[in-house]
Amino acid sequence: MKLRCILFSTVAIVLASALNFGSEQRQFGEAWSRNMVSAEKGLPSTFNIEEGINVKWLAELGTESYSTPVVAGGRVFIGTNNERPRDPKHAGDRGVFMCLEEESGKLLWQLVAPKLEQDPYHDWPKTGMSSPGTVEGDRIYLVSNRAQLLCLDVRGMQNGNDGPFKDEGALMTRHPTNGAPVVDLTPGSLDADVIWQFDMFRDAGIWPHDGAHSAIMIRGNHLYLNTGTGVDNTHRKIRTPEAPSLIVVDKRTGKWLARDRESIAPNIFHATWSGPSLGKVGGKEVIFFLGGNGIVYGFEPFNGKESKDGPATLKKVLELDFDPSGPKTEVHRFTTNKREGPSNFYAMPVFVDGSIYVAGGGDIFWGKNDAWLKRLDLSWENDHVKVTEAWTFVLGRHVLSTPAIKDGLVYIADANKEVHCIDAKTGAEVWKQEAKGEFWASPLVADGKVFIGSRKGDFLIMEAGREKHLLASIDLKDPIAATAVAANGVLYVGTMRNLYALSVGGKSKVRESIR
């Protein structure tokens, strides 16, 4: 079956400067920089699901789960679908975002949302909720499968229905387009508590495609996120050419404050998959963003000055054509061309030591096979950021992974079934590791190890460093699209059907019947 929604774990990418990436994993990627590294120690070098070796617990998900988990405040958050329902009142195809108890994997509450049924290409059947959450304090921010930016109470309904939003029942209720009766749902103790919502489809004029995927970054009181806008069901037309690709929203109220105005939408080849990152160039903060048109952008952070004429305009300070040989106009002529066409991005830009690392190339579904990883060195020149291309590394075929940079080495995986270790200074390959399946997930570097799973279900644990050592290759039997994360001495690995919490000394045996 063709799975259409790409997760930046892929892709969920998520972040405030106060976020602690050492003991908790509150977002997709290291705070602000999006670097896929963790300071966690004591993580397992191997595990065995059937025998329960180094397995702390398992939580059953749905049947398609693209969301990278986040861990904070004694809770684990992950998106999935509703093919294995946890509450009988929520029947049928739904997007689901689960909150689990960190110690046991027990379900505490879930957000359940109907599909966008007007067009399956808005919200692909059974894809579920694929965006990663971003936690700050007692709030978690998320883009649902309906392209709604939501602020949720991390405690769910257990402490009552906090406001100002009070209409969770309507948010959960399916409104079919075939004239079937509407059955209103009443929130219960297992349901999410929504604080506010901002509907990007309705209020920002985006055109969601395949499945909403946004990785939210927090800076002060502001949320920065990619909108997910893209092509229509023909894959040859942009229905909303004025739609924003990058927006800023007030985290306290859900008010839309600012947007890009770079006319990105008309030349988006597929969709706006990549979440933003942030770094300091010459002491000045820059928001980095990879457009669905194959262009690398940099913006000044929103200055807080609201416009009377709608959302303010983000000031551009950087623009770079990632693929100069690729077409930039009438791009949808190349939808079925596997040899030539434009580039786009699934991975996020990673900022480390004055450089950004950008992976991109032809679209995995509709584009050419070419893919590259580039290190771009940054400096200020007058009022713009000057970009110097330090090196380009040619990847095997397509890339969805966000790179991880640690101790002068860059780790990245591609859809050619390979994990690459690259010298961060020279761009030369140090080693590569083959796998059984292509990679949609990103590598996690933690505790001197590299962790990543493939679409064939093989989960690799390698030693980080210049010498290649494969420590373990474990067959989890289900495809893996989510990136592994580490928090409080536990490694979390999500497959399409299950979330595994893995820790040294864990002894929880897994029943074969859950597969």
C-alpha cells in the first residue's frame, strides 16, 4: 500500500531555549537547532522484544504511526490512527494523538479528530495524526490531521475543561459529506482538553495535502511552524497561491501574528514538509526555513509588532537556491518525471557552529531520484546573511532524514537503504551502513551510539565515531517512519503499530498476539 504522509521524524518534529534536552525530549530535535542528538546516557546497545531483554514496556498504537514521540513531565506523546480503538465512542477512521504514562505506557488521554472528508488528499485515509508535539510547561502544541494548530493541556480532562476553548465535543464530531446523520460526542475522562485552536485550512488559506505535518518551534511567546500547504489532488495545481508557508502564532492565544510573503506557494512541488529552526549568526538570531519550492530561506525573528492589516510580514535576510539546475517555474510539468525536475525538502535545517546542514532533492513520490546533503557556512554581509557552500555530499536516492551532527561527524540516512557518516569539515564519507529498508526516519545520536529504524522494520544500533561498528540489528517486523528518542535513560522506538520503551535491565515480555 502506498503510504503518502511523510513524517519528519522523519519529520515532527520542536522548542524553546528553556527546554531541557538532557532528561526530557520535549520536541522533535534539539531545541532551536534541530540537531538530532541527545545527552542521555546508559541507553541499551541491544534488546530483544520476544524475550523481554531491555524492554521496559510496550504500548499498542494504531496501524499507521508516523509521529515521532516526545517525552515530558512524566508523559509520552505520540500520534497514530484509530484502527485499534481505545474508546468505543470513537469509531472509524480518525486521527489520534495519545498521551501515555511515562513509567508504564498506560493511556492517560487522547485527542481524536475526524478526517477531512471533502477530499482524501487533504487527509489520506488511515494516515492518522503524524505531526510531533511540542511541550512547554503544562501545554503541548500540535497540528492535527485537520491542519488545526492546537494548544492542549498536558493533563487532559483530568483537571477539568480549561478554557477559553470549551467545545471539544464539536471538535471530535464527524460531519459526513454524504448526508448521514451527525452524532454529537461528549468529552470524557480519556479525551483531550483543548485550550485554543487556530485552523490553518480555514483561517490561513492553506491547502493541506496527504496529511498535515508541522514541526512547531517555540521562541518566547511565539510559535513558528510550517503550514503544510501543497498541491491539490491532481498534483498539478496550486489551489491557494497566496497561502503562507511559514507562520508565527501567539502561543498564549492562538492569534496569527506574522507570515512569510515570498510567493513560495505557486512553485511548491508537492507540499511544505519541513519545520523551521533557529541559530545565531554573528550574534543575531535567524529563523531558517526550507520552502516547498526548493529554496533555503532565513528570516529575522518576529519583532512582536502587530499589523493592523492582518499578519505582519517576516523580513527575509537569506535566500539560496538549493538546486540551481532544477526548474523553478511551471514545476508541475515534472510530476511524473524521475530523471529531472525541481527539488524540495522533507528534513529540517540543522544549525551547528555557524553553519546549517540541509538535506534535500527530488520528491520521493513524484520527483527525480537525486538527493544531496550540504553544509552552508553563514556570515553577515550588510543587512543580509551571506552563504558559502562548504561542501555537497551526494546521497544515494531521495532523502527524508534530518541530519545529526556530533563530534565533527554528520550522520544521515537516505531512501537508498544506507546510513552515512560524513566528516563535518570536509564532506568526505567516513563510513556507511546498509539496511534492509529505505529510511524515512532520522538518526538519533546519544550515549555514543546511532539509533535508526527502516521502512522494512530493521532497527539499527551503531557505535558513533569514525570506526564503523554495528552493535545490533533488530527485526521489529513493522515499518518504522518515526525517529527514536531518548529521555530519562529510556530509548523510545515507534513502529507503525507499537511504541517500545527500552531500558537497560528491562524485562517486559511482549505477547506475539499484539503484532
